[in-house]
Amino acid sequence: MTGSTRIAALRYSMIGVGAIFIFGIQTLAWVWPSGWSWGVGHSHYWPMILGVYATLGMFLILGSRDPLANRSLIWFTVWSSVVHSLVMAGSALMDPTETGHLIGDVPALLVVAIALGVVARRAETETAVTRLQARRAA
């Protein structure tokens, strides 16, 4: 993969994750509540989490214009997704009524974190190598 291809892959990953965060979380909760929606009945937490993730999704899409200039946003998304999934896993293990999340949103957030992290690291590494080669050639 060339540097520009890796940047494009990172750009598309940011757009994909952003769109999932904006539109996918609520949709998945409607389709599979036991794997995506926590608790029973009305929750004050749910609109807040949707708002936070939709905002993060919008910034990922905006940041995809220049992914390497938005590395802190990318790595925040990666690590906050890991932490969030681990907290949710602990909660699901402690509450037998929430175990569906162990095959729903918990692994989904880990997949997002791993995929975005791998694509970001590859783009960063390629860019660093390209810069080093340019300095040596100059």
C-alpha cells in the first residue's frame, strides 16, 4: 500500500466510523435491544450517550479531510472506545440481565478501536517513512 492509499484508507475509516456513530447506534438498539440498549424502559442516559457519539462521529467525518492533522481525535476515538467497552463488559458481567452486550456493543467497540487504530498506525508509519526518505534525498 502506498502512503496516499493508506491515508485514503484512514479517511474512509473515519467516515465509516463517524457514520456508524451518528446513525448506527440508535438503529442497532432498535434492531437488537438486548445487545445495544442498556436497562429497561426510559433512560436519561441513552440520549446523552447518543449525543456524545453523534458529536464524535461528526468530528470524525470533518477530521477525515486531513486525517493526519487530526491524529489526537483518532486516538481519542480508539482509546475511549477501548475504555468504554471494558467498562461495559464489567457492567454486563455483574448484571445477568445485560449479558447480551458481551456479544453486542462491547465487541463492536473493540472492533472499531482495533480497526481504526491499525489503519491510523499504518498511515502514520508510512508518512514518517516518506518524510525520512525526503530528508535523506535533500
